[in-house]
Amino acid sequence: MGLQKPPSSNKQKTQPITNPNKNDENDGSVDCFVASNLNITPPSSIMINPISSTDSLTYNSWLLEHPSALGSFDRMMKLAKGKRIVVFLDYDGTLSPIVDDPDRAFMSDEMRTAVREVAKYFPTAIISGRSRDKVKEFVQLSNIYYAGSHGMDIMAPAKPLKSSDNNNSMDKKGTDVLFQPAQRFLPAMQEILALLQERTKIIQGSNVEDNRFCVSVHYRKVREEDYGTLEEIVKSVILNYPDFHLTSGKKVLEIRPSIEWNKGNALNYLLDNLGFTNSSEVLPLYIGDDRTDEDAFKAIRNRGQGFPIIVSSIPKETKALNSLHDPSEVLTFLLRLARWRKASSAK
């Protein structure tokens, strides 16, 4: 199923796609009809640091390059006619607001209903940096795919996907676990977790979260003058673990195994197992807000068709083509998507 050699998109720089018939020197012939038909010229930069100015003029200018997915909805669905949409969603900052306490990042009942409705009509997966068990506890839906730890722990709903990979296993509850490419790192991951929990006790407000195949050190509540000390503690721990590396997100430091696997790989893996390998009949739709979601945006652009959508209230460099302002707009978009599919089925 193409899983022994994960996509090498991490090493490729995405180029602007303006002509559906023009060959991309990195990705081969790319038929990105989404970008060309919506008259969108995606940014060529792969930087993802927020732009400093957040005034309305700057944001409105940014929206010209990343137009609202709500405003573009009808055109997007016109392009989707006769195609199969597969929905991928981040969790924090997308289905739930960003909160100070990561254990209280609850999604609303309205959002849960929206995701449930979407999953009735489209294969739907949540790809989160959280542990698979944690995000499933938050979402509480049984008809979707869960990919925790940035896609390193994938579980199918009741009807299993086709898979014969040796990394498959059964969890303690007997649920089919589809794929865990970082299984061999678990013992070291637990050692790192214990060390961080012990050594960060001196930093008031820090929170070490066990995400099974990665460890997150949250510093949203840490005093600014203590952040440097916290960062040094984290770096000193991973110095003795060369098979792991440090990444950062929104007020969080993360330690992950150094394997070529990210949210983009997880997206491609799920599409492969759904039977859509290199299929021109599928349109992956991914909604996310953080820098880790950029790998999924890039995976869609490398496929040449689909809808990468960033959730952001400030202008930032991104590989996404469209945008939504905040989780409330995500809710509106998902409900509209479900209604569109329901209306289409009734015709």
C-alpha cells in the first residue's frame, strides 16, 4: 500500500500552482484544478511564522490570497461535483478553542453534531497532536477515524480498513488499531515523559502532557521570565535521546520520534486505505490551524487537487488555499457541507 516508503514531501518545496497543465519540477505533472478554477495563486513560501501586523487592512489583503472557505463554498462544491470528498480535521483551535488548560479543550455539542453529520456523508478523520485516546474522549463519536500523535497512532471506526502492515496491533480494549509507525519508540518515550514531569516541576504553570507517541510541554501559563529555563530543561532531556527531536507549536514544545511521518503522511495513508491512491476522483479537504497542519496542506497540494483550509484570525504564511476565521466558522462550514451533501442526495 505504499507504506514502507512514506511520501518525501517534507523535502520538497511547494511551488505556486497557476496553470493546471504546467509541470511542477518537484512533484511531476500537477493538475491543481482547485487553485486554477478559483483563480487562486497559492503563496510560494513555506514559512509559517505569523506576520507581525494584524490590522484589518493586512488581514483583508491576506484574504485575497486565502479567501474565506465560506465565501468560496459554492464554487468549491461546483468543483466537487462528481468527486468523492474525504474530510480531515485538526482538533485544538479547529474543533475546539485554544484554552489555557489543555485538559479542558472541550468541543461544543453543536460542533460534535456538525462533525457527526459530516461523517454520515463523507469519510471523516481527525488528525491531532493529542493522544488518540484523549482526542477520542473529547470528540465522543464512533463513526470517524482517529489519528493521534500527529498521525502516529491511527484507529479506524467499527468497519476496519484494509491493511496488512506489521505495525498493526490490537489495543487493550480489543479495538482495531490501524497503524502505529513509531511503536518501537514507546519505551524511550515513556522515559522522556517521566524525566520531563520530574524536571519541570520547578517551573510554575508548566504542563507536561502524555500524547503517547509524543510528549507536549505546555507553557501558556508559564511566566515569560521562566520560559527560557523551561526550554533549556526540555533541550537537556532530549540531548540523551538522539532518536527524538524538538518541535514547537502554539505555546507548546513537543518531543517526537525522528521518523519521516507527520499529518501529511497520515492523510495519504488514510486515503490509500480508503482506496483512493493516486485517484483523480477524490478531493481531500483538510481544516487546521497550526504549523503541524502545514504538512497536511502540502500533501493535498502535492496531490494536485483538494481543499486545504487554514483556521486563523491573523495573516500568516501558509500552504493552505482557503481560510476560516475561527472555530465558529468551522462549525458553519461543516454544517453547510453536510446540508449540501444531503440536498445533493435528495435530487
